[in-house]
Amino acid sequence: MAQLQRMAIALSQIQANVITLGKEQQHYLGRVLRLRGGDRFIAMDGRGKWWLAQLEGEQAQILEQLSAENELPVTVTLMVALPKGNGFDEIVRYCTELGVSCIAPVLSDRTLLNPSPQKLERWRRIATEAAEQSERCFIPTILEPVPFTTSISANLGSHRYICEGRGDYPHLNNLIESDTSTITIATGPEGGWTEAEISQAIACGFQPVSLGRRILRAVTAPTVAITLISAAFH
């Protein structure tokens, strides 16, 4: 099925093995993917289900349900301080491809970006597109931006790490355990976390970690962190 195009749908669109396609989906399949009646594609609900479907005008017929084992065996939440500009678009795209489960944008003491509601819609659309492209079964959840203190207090992951570019901290590689079920990892803004933020994170059960000797950009560190986690479970 690797050669077939993929498109995300909502479960509510399925009735009696028929998918009712919205106008944007019809445009995407017909004009962007250039599919015609009778052509097949993969429909995915973003929550773990795939179907082989055949395009039939404004609808698609489900031919069979498919299975795929291409998700990480660990649930990974990425808490990331919002970088300036459009850097968060890249973070969402690359970390979705690498298998992240949830992305929680946070407003840190040094955050310069104050995102609009339209930004959140854009990030969720990017996550959907990246999940389709990378043939994932799940589309990551993109949470609304909240203050750093709110995010760390609400997080209950079994293994919690906060990445810090300076300081004598153990490398993330040396801490990941193969039997881990949930991981939360936080990466900082331009200029790094403040000492107060590191202290707050430690008080909430986060372990400070290093991603290596070099100082990484705010848009690079999340991708490196998720890559290391992904590599540890493959």
C-alpha cells in the first residue's frame, strides 16, 4: 500500500462503509492528488485506524480495513517553548514525522511569540499533513499554548525531562529506559530556560538533561530530542 496516497478523515464521515467527502477533501483528492473515480487511496482517522478506499464522485467506498505497526511503542509529549518567527511550523512537521504523540507549546519567560488562534489551526493542519506524508496511524495532539508553570504542573508523564544547553547534566541517551511507557520532554526558547524555570521543573519531577556539548537552536533541539527517543525504541 506504500504507493497509495493518504488522507485524514473524521469517523463521523463514515456510514455503512461509505465516506462522505467534504468540499476541501474532494478538492484535495481530485485537484491536488489528481485522483479520478475508481482510484484508490488510504483513509485514516488519525487515531489509529486505516482503510483502503475507492473514490466515487463526492464519496468513497471503504474496501477493507488495514493495519499498520509504524508508531513508537512509547507515548511522547513534547513541551516546547515557542520560538520566534515561523520556527514552530518546522518543529510540528519534523516531530510529527518522528513519532511524537502530543505537542504542548508553552510561553516561557523568554518567549517572544504571542500566537493567534489561527496559528493553532495552522499547526494542527501541518501535523495532519505530516502524519499523512509519513504514513503514521496517529495525528499528534497540538495543545493550546499555556504558561510554562501551568504546563509543567499539569504534566503527569512517568518520565519527565527538561533539556538544558548549559550545565553538567546527564545526556538524554543515558536515561531512556526500554520499558518506559510515557515520556515528557521539554525544550527551551532562544536564550534557554531561566534558572527559575529549571528549578520549577525540578520541583515538578523533571530531570534536567543534555542533548550534547553544542548549543542548539530553539527549533533544532526538539527535533534532536525526539530523534534520540525514537532511535532508542527502534
